Amino acid sequence: MTVPYRDFYYPLNVFMHVLTLEEGGVEHLHYGLFERDGESISAAQERSTSLLLSRLPPPPARILEAGIGLGTTLARLVRLGYDAFGVTPDAQQIAMARARHGDALPVACVKFEEMNGSYDTIVFQESSQYIDSDELFAKAAELAPHVVVLDEFALGDEGVLHRLDAFLDAAARHGFDVAERVDLSAQAPPTIDYFIARLPRYRSALIDDLGLSSAQIDELIASGTSYAEAYRRGVYGYLLLQFRRR
């Protein structure tokens, strides 16, 4: 089987392959927000994106998407009439996004911290965790008065994610007030369970098509189980946050 995302960075290439084999394709790499048992992951992921879009000003507002994933949300913003632009430091992401959505997709291979310009809103959909919090809000203060974040955080001292309290403190230091805080921690973890349940089912295909070892798959199952437990224990949380510059 020819897999166009075989060399996409690990483990996202694994999640993409599982989704392709199970669902017939992959549009999003972010968490879904589940409301009931048995709900499809595509419906849950669409709910997440719709929630994010509902917090944006109306088109043709200037939107900067920091971290584009597969380019699905950025292409949607353009179709909706937004003056949208996306950035990522990952050339593979850009190549795949343009292969899916066309060479005219407005995106640049650059770190968010290196951006300049003026925007109405900056969107971080599971991308804020890869940027130092102080650097994120220092740059955001130069670029836009409004920031929307949909991401996961450490709720205490445990874990490798950004600590929520430190993230909020960084926002305040750079002149941003919290305009909205929605706890979605109960709705996101079924996404982890989705993959834990399917990794064993597709073990052979993951080995044959992506060149993984069986040990790597076992490690992903174990790390996913530990991650889901961190959510259940309240160590990690998933939140929608809106910030407005003072």
C-alpha cells in the first residue's frame, strides 16, 4: 500500500493511517469533542472545529492560524470569506496541505514567533503547547487584539504539557485578559480511547505500510493508556480560551 504520509512525523503518521484505514480518510489531526457513546470521530472533530469557528469575528476579518495541521481549517476559513493566513515551521505540513487544498493555500513555512503584520484574531488549535507561553503572548500582543486557543494543559505540576496557570499568567503579563474559559476535559479523552482500541487491530498494517516495529505500537498503546489516565485523574485538561488585549 502506498502511503503518502508514511514519512510524516511520528506518531501523527500513525494516527493518520489508523483514521484512513478505519474511516476511509483523514481531515483533521486534532481531538474530537464527544457528546455521547458511539459517536463518530469525524462528528466529534467537526464539533471541535465548529466551536472554534464560532468564536471568530465575521468575515472578512483577518485571521492568523498558528499551526495548520493538514490545512483543513485554513482552507475552510478561506472558503468562508476570511482574509486568512496560516503558518507552520514544518515544510512537510505545508506540502501535504497544498497537495490537499491547492498551491494557492495562503500559508508560510515560518515560526509563529517570527511573524509580523496585523490581524483581527489569532487561532491556536492544539498548537499553543509547542510555543513558549511568554513568547506566544509577547508576539500575539504585536499582532492582534484577540486570541482563541483550543488546547490541552497540565492542571498542576505533573506532566509535560504547558501548565494552565503559567499560561494564563503569561497572557496577563503581556496585556491579555481572559474573555472566556470553557472546560472541555470530559469531551476530549474519548479521542485517545479511539486510538488505543484500534492500534492493536491495525498492527500488521502499521508495520507493513509505515515500517513501524511491533514494539513501537506497544509503546504507543501504553503511552496512550497513561495519557488517558492523566485526564481521568484531573492531571490534564482540555480547554477553549479566549483572550482580549487590554
